[in-house]
Amino acid sequence: MRQLAGRRRQPGTPHQWLTSQRLIVAQELLERTGHGIERIAADCGLAPLMLRRHFTRRWGITPQAYRNRFSQLAG
């Protein structure tokens, strides 16, 4: 871990970075696919409850509300 700490450029812990990356993927999947929340959560490596919790904390909107607002499928 000592070597990893010296090379890290992102603030926060490795877990926070990983969660952030998973949420970015979830965001893209919500915009570009019609997959259900359960499948998106699984594709991102999160339980559905954790996806909802982290997503809502980060962006202040639920994944479903985000999809309704920003989905590219509706256009």
C-alpha cells in the first residue's frame, strides 16, 4: 500500500475512486440503455440498493429520475 499511496493522484481512498468510476459507468448506462436498475447495478459491480444510495448522494437525484431526465432513448 505504501507504493500505491505515493502514486495516487486522485483525492480520497481507492474505494472512493472505484465507487466514483462505477457511478460514472452507471450514469452512461442509464442514458444509453433501457436496462433495469438491477442489471445496471450488477454491470457496475454494485448491489441495487448501493447504486441507488451512492448515486443519490453524489448527484442528488435517483437513478430512475436521472434516466427520465437525461435518457437518449427518448429522442
